[in-house]
Amino acid sequence: MPDSDPDPRPSAATLPAAGFLLLALLLLGGWWYARTQQAGALEEALQPWADTSLPEPGAQVDTALASLGAQVFRQKCTACHALTAEDQVGPNLTGVTRRRTAAWLQSMILAPDSMTRDDPDAQALKAHYGVQMMVPGGIDTLQTRAVLEFLRRVDAGAPD
Ligand code: HEC
């Protein structure tokens, strides 16, 4: 056999590298699975509100729905919004349910790009913040309803 034949045995460096890759894949898989489970559990918990329409102005806050909305807020909104006095990438959302109607908020959260196109208030926000609002991974009507209830609870002065 000529010396130049490649050695079929794995070199000393290959094994740890393969082990590391396997470990990384396992961790990634675990993380992804946990995320899917978490999202599934939230969707299931929201089902009792599946037919809920928008709240009338001044209607009592549904605290159970608001708690689920707090989870949605943490997952999908805190990258850009805070509930403190300071603006982040987007505006501070404290008091927003007093400034805007529920229908306006629902449209803004569900379809911010069409709002920027068609609504003068949304256009003014875009001009001020210089960034187009978008929710990474998207958000559905039920999650939007829940996050709206959470914002209503914040504005009613209840703890998060
Ligand atoms: C990638 C950043 C980003 C994420 C994530 C994001 N927003 Fe926004 N949001 C913005 C920006 C920037 C504005 C203002 C400019 C605009 O309207 O495009 C805004 C505006 C708003 C407004 C209007 C505020 C006002 O003063 O009238 C509301 C309400 C809002 N966002 C709610 C949410 C909610 C609820 C979520 C989570 C489901 C969310 N946003 C996720 C960036 C974001």
C-alpha cells in the first residue's frame, strides 16, 4: 500500500469535534422542542377566549386573559417596547389603551405595515421613530387580544 493512502481511522481531532457537534445539535433540538411546547401550551390556554370580541371602553379587565397576554408581551414585544417611561426601539406603551381605541390597537399589532400605509397616526409614529414596527414570527388574533388585555391591565394600574 502506498504511503499516500488516506488513513481511514478518524484522527485524534475528529472525535472530539464530532462529539461537540452532536452535543450542539442535541442542545439546539432541546431548545427548539421546549419552545414549541411553550407556544403550544399558550395557544391551548388561550382557547377559552377564541370568540372574544374587542372590549368596550371602560370594560372590566379580564385578569386571566391579561396574564396570558403578559406572556405574549414578553415573547413578542419586549425586544422593542418597555412599560417604563423610556422609549426603546418603539414607544413606551404605558397609557396606550387610553390614547387609542381597542380597534386601532388591534390593527396596529396585527398589521402594522398596512397601518403605516393607511393611517395618519401610524404614519406619524413611523416618522418619529424611524423604524417600521413588525412582530418577528408574527402574531395571531387571539394573541393580539390577550396582549391588548395585558396593556389594559397595565393601564388600570394593576401589577404585571
Ligand atoms: C422590532 C421592533 C418592534 C416589535 C417587536 C414590536 N413593536 Fe410595536 N412599535 C415599534 C415601533 C418602531 C413603533 C413606532 C413606529 C411604527 O409605528 O412603525 C411601534 C408602535 C407600536 C404601537 C403604537 C404606540 C402608540 O403610541 O400609539 C403599539 C400599540 C405597539 N407598537 C404594540 C406592540 C405590541 C403589542 C408588540 C408585541 C406583540 C409590538 N408592538 C412589537 C416596534 C416594535
